Amino acid sequence: MMDFKASYLGLYEQGLLKKTADDLRNKTLHCSLCPRECGVDRSQGKDGICESGLLPVVSSWSPHFGEERPLVGRKGSGTIFFTHCNLSCIFCQNYDISHLGYGREVTHRDLALMMMSLQGRGCHNINFVSPTHMAYAIVEALVTAVPMGLKVPLVYNTGGYDSVDTLKLLKGVFDIYMPDFKYADADKAFKLSGIKNYPDVAWSAITEMYQQVGDLEIDAAGVARKGLLVRHLVLPNNLAGTRGVVDLLAGFSKSTYLNIMDQYRPEYRARECMDLRRRVTLQEFDEACSYAKGAGMTRVCM
Ligand code: SF4
């Protein structure tokens, strides 16, 4: 895929990237950037569930070698971790960043310079972790980064609770979407992440993402260029409803790149739920993977 061109370059050349940033900024003034729809004015404070204003807050940024192999390649995925989150998972593995707010506020230009630095270090992509509440800031920074020479694809690495309206505004910005699909059951989503409608919203978001970028495309060097990767963290005692998640994905595209993850460990407030107080057993994980393969999923990564 030698002739690959990141899709945001096309938006920039058409003069549409700044308009996209402005449209996203408008959504933050009575905030409906994500399905929480807090309705707060983020130019005046940080009163929404994500506790975010307009400037990005970054906890860390560096080449990352622990992501999915097609993102990592030889030189790593250029990961930028945003502070805060629009989810409220009681078992969050990054709770110090997502809930305790560890991080530093930076300017949009700073964010652009981080992208350029990661590209300069050879990273195959810029991987925004928890981008949902920072969608405006990302595109605003991109307007600055493109004239600096940014050209690697962008990854939208999200918990999956995303607004279809916002995703439609983002069309053409991200070449790679990497959503979690955390739960199949709304009651469990409410109990564990504080969101009643997670399964329906996440499924609508994933469907929109797929329509924008399709199945994952990997070049001759094994590096992802474009497409959808879905992550699913197996939880103990079937709290994630893995079979329901797999059934939806398999009914949609059996070629979906699906990473079934086993690294759950009790963190943060997990002990408040009896069923979350242990790791996943080997048998639980094997059953999840076997079920996905049995459903005909052809790109199950474990
Ligand atoms: S992005 Fe933040 S402030 Fe805006 S709707 Fe979502 S949680 Fe609320």
C-alpha cells in the first residue's frame, strides 16, 4: 500500500478540516459531543461528566508497543492518552488517568507538536486513547499539524460510547477506528459503567465507524492503514456478555478484526461488585475465543 494517503489530508486540501473543527467546537458549547449530552458550555468550565474544557489534557504520549500488532508494526503506535473519560467504569484499569485526572493541560499547538514528534520517531500512526470528549481538540490540532507535514493515519481508540452525529462530523478524519464493545447487556453496563444504553449506542457507533472505514486493511509490512478493529475485554462471570457481542459482530461482518482480551484485573472500585473480584479464568477466556471462532469470525486476535 505504497500509495496510502491519510484521509484527513484530503479534507485539508478541500479546505474542510477547519470547518470540521468549528462544527465540533460548536457542539461543545452546549455539549453533545458524546451521548451523555451534558449540555454544558465547555468554553466556560469543566462541569460535564468528563470534567473537560476546550483544551486537551494529556497524561502521556509515546511510541507504544503493547497495542494490536497491526498498529505497532516495527516502530510502535504513537499513543496519546487523554485524561478523563465519558465512561464511569468501576473497574477501570487506567483509573488514575480517567477518574483521578492525572495529566497536564496543553494547547492545540502542543498537541500538534506531539503528533509530529511521534511521526518523527517512526510511529506508524497517531493513536488517540479516550478521544471521544476531545474530538474537537484533536481536529483543531490537526489543522496545525498538517501544514507541519503530518501524514500518518490517525486511530480513534475509544470505549465505544460515541455519538453517531459526532462520528458523522469526523468522517474523513480517522482512517482507523478501534472501539471497545464492552457489554451486550444494558443492566450490566449501567451497574459497571454508569450507562444504561451502552449496548445500543455502542452498536450504532460501531456500525457508523464500519460504514466510514470498512474492514481492517493491512499493508505488505503487516501495518494497519485503514479500517475497524473491535476490542472486547472478557469479564469474570460473563459480565461482559461475550456471546451477545460476538453474535452482533458476526451477523454484521465476519471479517471484523476482533481482539478478545484477557487482561482484566480487579482495579479501582471493582471490589464493590462481588462478581468482579477475581481475574478471568483460562476456561472463561478459551470459551470466549472458541465461541467467536465458532460463530465464523475469521479475524479473531487473542
Ligand atoms: S463530551 Fe463530556 S461534557 Fe460533552 S456530553 Fe460527553 S461527557 Fe458531557
